[in-house]
Amino acid sequence: MSVSLQVIYPIGDDTHFDYEYYTSTHMALVGEHMGPHLQSTLVTKGLAGGPDTPPAFYAVASIVFADQDALGAAMAAAGPVLADLPNFTNVQPNMLIGDVIG
């Protein structure tokens, strides 16, 4: 069964997020180091939390792997990706790992 990793960047007081760096440099690092193990990636930029509601998140990255073993291999190779976080944000991201069911 496919497994997904969601990396969620919440908006908070005194936080920042550099979208240009994230899309051009950070996601390239994801591809370079984790790419052999992943099936697909999708990045969603937060625009709103509902009608007339500001977004609660800067972005959500959705990364899909063939199975738990592929996720484990990708996470073992993710050191440079994790070390890059301070280059585009001061947010501590949340993560959700789960089975893809639809």
C-alpha cells in the first residue's frame, strides 16, 4: 500500500517562509536526496482557511511512496533536506505519515 508523508508548515507569530527558496532550492534537494524512493510530490501554498478566513499554513508538501520501506529509505537519506529548513523558514513543521486510501 502506498504511504504518504505530509509536511505542514503552520503560520504563527514572528514566523516567516520564503516560497521562492522553497520551490526552487528546497524541493530540488528533496528530489536529489529522496527522489529515488518517492512516487510523487505536490506542494500546496496556503491561500485561505475558508471563506474570509486567513490561511493557518504557509504550505503543505505531500510526498507519496510505494510503501513503508520506500519511506524509510527516503527518510534515511533526508539529512541534507532537514538541515536546509532554516534557509527558508523558522517554523517547526508538523508531519503526518499515513496510508493512501483514496
